[in-house]
Amino acid sequence: MAANDYYNTSYPPTGPAIGHAASTHDKTDAPLPPVPGQQSQHAHTTNSNNTHSSGALGGYPDTSYQGPPQYGHNTFASPYDTPPAHGQHDPFADQNAIPLQNKMSGMSGGPTPYNADPERMYPAPEKRRRKHKKKKEGWFSGRITWVVYTLTIVQIGVFVGELIKNGMLTGSPIQTKPNFNIMIGPSPYVLINMGARFTPCMHNIKKVIEADVTSWPCPNTTSLDSGSLTCSLDELCGLGGVPDQSGVTDFKDRSHEPDQWYRFIIPMFLHAGLIHIGFNMLLQLTLGRDMEKEIGPLRFALVYFSAGIFGFVLGGNYAADGITSVGASGSLFGILALTLLDLFYNWSSRRSPMKDLLFLLLDIAIAFVLGLLPGLDNFSHIGGFLMGIVLGICLLHSPQALRERTGEDEPPYTTVNNPVHDPQTNPVHPPMASKSPVVGLTQFAKQPVSFFKGRKPLWWAWWILRAGGLVAAFVGFILLLRNFYEWRNTCSWCKHLTCLPIKTNGVEWCDIGGLNLTTTTSQNSKRDLGFDVAAYALDSFAASY
């Protein structure tokens, strides 16, 4: 409303028609004018002098809005119908105002959406929760753990193949002869033939070379008599076979040495029985799945395979030569180590940390105690746990208390893609995560010196410890491989880490799993070297669960 109209003391009558007599009221303060676009009950205001205070603004072209046409006597007049004075045009008068309601009437029946309006760009949290409620429920809720699911499917499929092969070779899917497999699975000879860690298939064994052993049990062995030792080492090992060692007399002669190095990897997918794979898969689908969700698939896969391989390498160096070691227990012990570190790192933020700690310690203690039973390779458990601790220190985020003291914050384990902020096609909430690790590595590569400026001594000490742990793990792995293939150094007391000093039926538990060889003399007075068949079947080929 223009200033001259606001201070005008002449007001229209309150009657409904224009033609009625007007009454004049003298007031010092005039009421506010009606809102434009609404039909007022006040009549059209007329100036008694029929003039407008245009001043120097007179002479502007008439840009007033004339309003809709009137139909009939009782039609209320619009406040924009006031005709301008002759020769004078006030652009600030009410009749020159732009009717917003009429202008917006053609915009799809509503106002133009404001792109920066957070209520339109991002739906309310309650609506988002209701929209994605079904996705968060069920087994596949949250991030899909592809590594855990893929490993589980492959391991179950391989176990089914073990049962099928055992049934084809022995006539039964599980071992029932010469003894029953308490794990409800195939015989150890079938496991050796499918890739279990069995050191005679991987390098020279001094006892075997010196005794010139040429007869080995066949994969389809179901008895303990001497007639079962009719196969060569090549037939027992399978997987492409091994060189013939019949003419080798020197242990250091590597010309015909078996070298199935992949037996450090394949056993992670083999299991000794239904009970064995059941417990492993239960732990893998619970604890392993939660850990993969937290640290991402790449870190999880690196720890899983590194812990499993390191455990089999450590067992290959110090476990008995006759043990057939299979299973993903070493890998899962690495995941247990990660979970334990994560608990210590975030102790203050856990709801019941002591309860979680007791649960983890109970699991670890039970697994280690079971590894002391005869025929079990506890070195695989120990090696997997140690590798999990070292890689956890290197790969996991720093402890929460340490980050608070150093004033450092670390990026998330996985990158988050920034969505396109389009309110029409992608009304999602903007990411709340911090800078991705890829961006941090890029900045470090561009400016490596500035990355280390201003760091506190505690930060330096922690990162030196992490780097030292990574180097120690790599060096230890190389040394164990060199010892397995070249040095052959043994440890006399290490056997107590995988067995108890107990004797049953005249047999020491720590001697079970060794290659017990005996010398026999045939009727033609020729010396014949063979095995103590009973000890060979029961002790040497005790599978590691």
C-alpha cells in the first residue's frame, strides 16, 4: 500500500454495495489494508480530492493491474481497480503491486519448490526408517558381507564333495572303517588326496628318505592289514602327483623332492567332518560377519587368508609329520584376535565390555584346550591368532583413548559415495562420514613431508609400533618358509603346545601323529622296510580338526 493511502483519513463505508452513501471518519491511526487477492468487505477507497501524491515520480507509464472484470451490481471491487489520477502514476501505489497468488496459480497448482529446502530434499528420519524397515530386517540386513558368504558357500560345497568322494572310494560317505570318524566325515586318506596339509607331500622327510619308504596307504583304505599299503606317495597325494623318491638316498637331495606348496592354502576349504564344519561356519557367520561389516571386505579377507596360511606354515614346521591338518580354524582365530583388539580399543564406548571380554576369552580358551587333544594341530590355532593380533594392530583404527590424546581422527574403513543432491530424483540424506582413505593417501603422496608436521610423540610411537609389527609378521613368515624347505630346525619343547603329557594304553599323546617306521625281514632274507601298520593308521594320520 502506498504511503499516501496509508495516511489518508477518508475510509469507505462498511456496507456491501458501492452505490450506498459513504461516511467519513477521522482517525489518527488507520487500520491495515486488506491482503491483496482476497475479497474485502470494505468498499473501494476513493480520495475526495481524486489525486495521488506522486511527486517527481509522475509521468511513469501505467503498469497497474486492473484486476478481474466485475459482473453485476453486488460484485466486490478489488483494491487494484483504483484508477490512477489523470497524468499521474505512482508505481508504489497498491494498484501497481504484483498479485503473487494469481502469478503462482499456473505453477502446477502450488508454489515453486525450493531446491535448498531441507524438508523437501531429505525426507524425515521417521519416513526413511519406515521406508527401509524391511531392508534392515532379516539375515541380509545392512551391508552384505560378500567375503563371508562366498567363503561359506565354497567351504560347504567342498565338504559335500569330500563326502561324495569318500562314498565313491570306500562305499560310505563318512569313515566307518578301520575306525569311526568322530567328526562324522571322510577318512584322513581322502583328505590327503584332496589337499590337506600333509608334509610328506610337500618336502623331503628325513625318516622316509633314510628308510626308503615306497609303500603308502591308498585313499580307499578301509583296513589295518599290511595289504592296505599298496599305493605310492604319488597316488596318495594326488593333485598332480609328486616325484618318485625310490632312488633318493640323501636327505639333502632336492632333485625329487615333493613340492605341493598349495597345501598351505587348500586346507582352509577342507573340513574333517560335519561337527567340524558346523562349529566353524557358526563362528564364521556370526563373529566373522560382524567383523567384516565393521572393517570392510578387503581388510577382512587379508586377515582371514593371512592368518590361515600362517597357521598352516607354523604347524608344518613344528607339528608331527604324520598329522593331516585341515579346517578354517586358523583363519577364525585371526578373526577372534581382531575382535579382541577391537574390544580393547573401544572399551569405554561398549555397553558391557567385561561381559564381551569374558565371552571371547572363554571361546579362545576352549579352542586352545581342544587343540591339546591327540591328533589336533594346535599350532594352526596359535599361528592364526598371532597373525590376527599383528595385522589387527596394523589395520584397525587406533584405540579411542589414543586418538583423544593425540587429537587425531581417522577416516572410515570404507569410502562413502556422495549422492547427487537432486530433490526430484535422489532425495537422500547427505553423508555424515569423514574424508575417505583414498583422499588421505592421495594427499600424503602429494605432500609427504607436511603429513608428518606437528605430530605428537605419542603418535610417532604408535605408528612405529604398527610398522614394526607389519615388518615382523613378514619376516617371520619368510623365516618359517625357509626353515620348512631348507633349514629343518626343530623344537623339542614345542610339542607341549599341542599335546598333554598323558599316556593311554602305553602310547604317549605327544607321540601320536609321528611317522612310526619298523623294519621287517621277508622270507627270502631281503630287508624290507615298511610301517608299523597299526601305529601308522591310528597315529600318523590323525586328522587335525
